[in-house]
Amino acid sequence: MLEWLPNPFVIPVGLIVGVLIAAPVGPVNIIVIQRAIERGMFGGWPGGAGAVLADGLIAFLAALGVGAISNAVEAYRYPIQAVGGLVLLAFAILLMRRKPYINVEAKGALDRDSLLTLVWDAPKAFLMTITNPGAVLGLFAIFGGISSFVEVRGKIDALAMVAAIMAGSMAWWVGLSALVARIRDRLDPAWIARINMIAAALLMIFAAVLIGELLFEILRRGV
């Protein structure tokens, strides 16, 4: 019976790892903040959920020891990176064109367009995360390094670690959305417009870094 119980240290470590991989400022954080400002706490959750699913999938593959996935990501790093950069650039342009507003009725019923927008945030965030080779390889490395200070004895421990990582990551997104939602009422449309432009600019910077690194590598190899 005890073999079905995970190592008790796996869960807190997984929770901490989940928070640590979600907390750094990145494209998904920007989207979640922008949505929480527009639509309140629940507006930020779908984007966070998409990132959690991506992190969970990567961690699950790492838990299974699928080295081929890591090797494939490394082998096709630059095509994946190009797709990720273009995705971020497209989202930045859409955000720049978005009319600034705050949905004061966000806690009530959502209309069809608002609901579709929120639903689409999840696959967008999933795509942002899964097309970032650095994030994918980084999570593989983190998962592999965990075994140096926490014993992962088998599949039960590994699956518990994956679940804890997802729970920690989701806790970050829920907390971030709640924090942003508390200050949204102090913002006017002018502030929202500035935030949208800043968010779009940051997304463009992330896209430029991905595409710029790719172009530099192509030129270096060409020389």
C-alpha cells in the first residue's frame, strides 16, 4: 500500500518549482496582467491555465524520461523559435490595435465575444509557452536537477511532482490575477491605453530576441 504513496518532500518542492517557472516576467505574465485589468480576476485565469497545461505537458514528458523530446526540441530549436517569435509579434500587433477599456461587469454574465476572447487566451498562452525552446529545455533541466536533492523513486513520485508543479504554477496565476484585479478600479482608459502599449512593446521585445537570436545564428553559420 505504501508504494502508492509519493515521497512527501516531492509535493512542496514541486509547488515551489511551479511558482518559480511561472513567476519570471514573460509573454504569458503580460497577457494575464492585461486581461485581469480589462476583465477582473477571472479574466486572467484562462491565460494562466494555458501556461499551466503547457508546463504540465513538458514536466510529464520529462517525468517519463522522454529524452527524445528534449533532443527533438534541441534539433528543431530554431524553427520552433521562429514560430514562437512570429506568434508573439502577432499578439503584440493585436494588442496595440485593441481599444482600451475596463469591463466593469466582468463579475456578471459575459457576452459571446467576451467569452470567446477569454476561451482563446488558454490556447494562445499554451502556444506561447510550448514554442519557447528555452522554457521547454529549462523545465527539462529543472526536472532532471530535482533528483539531486529530492528522491524521485518511481512513477508515483514523478506524477506527484508534475501535479505539484502545475498546482504551484496555477497558484501564481490566480494570485497575480487577484492582485491586479484589486487595483484595476483605479485605472482610467488613458492608463489602460498606456499599459496596452507597454505590454505590446514588451511582447515585441521578446519576439525580437527570439527572431534576432535566430538570425544571428543563421548569419554565424553562413559565415
